[in-house]
Amino acid sequence: MKRSISLTGRRSQRGQGMTEYIIIVALIAIAAIGVFTFFGGTVRGQAAGIAKELSGQSATQSINRAKNQANSAQSEADKTKGMDAYKNK
């Protein structure tokens, strides 16, 4: 009888640990989505520039696009935002 009680306790602890890992993974995913939203255009522009350079083409346009996206992301990050500006985005 005591043995079955201890197994039940272990199962609930395993479930709790799994729930904590799921919450951590969800928070990391949300943070990654936020970072990609701000810097996605920059990363795409840089990746396009690298691909063009590797193929022997000029990547000046892609590099300039990446710079413009980076400047746009920086100006957006510099803005002071509060809860009142949440709806306005």
C-alpha cells in the first residue's frame, strides 16, 4: 500500500517538472518571435547579401536594405513605450 502512494507522488512531480519546462520553452519562443519581429528584415537582408556574394553577384543592394532595416529597428527600439501606447503599436 505504501509503495503505490510513493509512485503516485513521483508521477505528480514529473508532471510538475514537465509543466515548468513547457512554460520556459514557451517564454523563449515568445522572446524569439519578438526579436525576429524587430530584426527579421535585417537578418533576411544579410542572408540575401551572403547568398549573392557566394554566387559571385554584387550584394550592394541587399547590404543597403539590411542597413535600412537595422536603422528602422533601432529607431523603433529607441521609442519610449508604455501601456497607454500598447493599442497604437
